Amino acid sequence: QSADYRDVNHNFGSLSRIEAWGTSATLNIALSDSIDFKSISAYRELDRLTQHDLDATTYNLIHVRQPTHQKIFTQEAQLSGLSLDDRLNWIFGVFYSRETGTDGTRTVNFNTTTNVDGLTTNVTDGSVTNKSIAGFAQATYKLTDQLSLTAGLRYTKDTKALVTRNRVDRPLGTFLRCSLPTSLVGTGVTTEAACVANLKENYSDWSYMATLDYKAREGL
């Protein structure tokens, strides 16, 4: 259209709303003159809703509504201290996190020729659960007043799971077809309840580091 580039045609209310909050706590306890314990906890929630007229014209073509929700909890515990006449600085710890989330995006297509009613709704309907657990250790030893050796080791295991129900609905929620690959749900899926796939993967890894530090003179 021959309109000013600042003008956009919308016939569907657009919005972007995000509500988020979180809290955290750190606890430090001196177990002795040379050993300390630390606990780090955190929790966060996020709700997001966006909707917009994707075609940006005066016609009903494509409307999108995207609600998502996320929760995440993390916990870390550390034990650290000094040994061998304060020449060895060491730390051991464990870490855990759990994240859950949902996505319920609806994309409404108007004036389509595939349906008598001229309307379909593409649904992205999924929920995720992600977990991570790790253990780690690191130590620095002063070989001399100027030379130090540091070594560290960490093991991490992640689990990622997705329950997906992507589908195409008619108005009033009438099931039309499953949008998932047939390799996940098979063929001939005729009900919304059958249009579901459970996906899960595990990942693990050892990571390590070693450094040698030398101070040429004091103050560096």
C-alpha cells in the first residue's frame, strides 16, 4: 500500500506482556578456621504473552498468540578451605538445576481455501523439563611463593525432555490433523489424544583444566 512507512495496519490487538520474579539466598558458614561451607539457592518464574497481527494488513490473514511459562530452580553447595600451611587452596562442590516450561503458541490462518469455514489454527503445544547435575573440584598449590599449580575437574550430566502435541485445529477446538512427523506418532492419527510425542535425551561430559602461574615479582 502507498502509505507512510510509520503506519501499520492492524485489525487484531497487539500486546507484549512479561511478568517475572525471582529470589535467591546465599548462606556462608565457617566450619573451622580453615574450612568454609557455602550454599547458593535461586528460584525464578517467568510468564510471557505476546499477540500480533502478523500480516500487518487490514485483512484477516494471520494472527499469532504466544503464551509461554517458565520455572527454574538452582542449588549449589561448596566446601572450601586451606591446607598444608595455607599452601593448598581447595574447593569441592555440587550443582543442581531443574527447569520446566510450556509453550502454547496459536497461529490463526483466515481465508484459507482448504477448509469450508475458512479458518485453521496451527497449535504449538509443548512442555519441557530440563535437569542438570554436576560435581566439581579445584585446587591451587603454591610450589613456591611465585609459582602456583592449579587443577580442576568437573562432571556434568544433563537431561532434556519434551512432550509435544503440535497439531492443526478447526474452530472450537475440533481436531483436524497432527503436525508431528510420522516417525514419532505413526500414521493415521485421527484424534488429538493420539497426537503426542515424548522425546528425551541425556548428555554427560567430563571437563578439566590445569594451569601454571608464575609471578615475576610482588604486586603482579
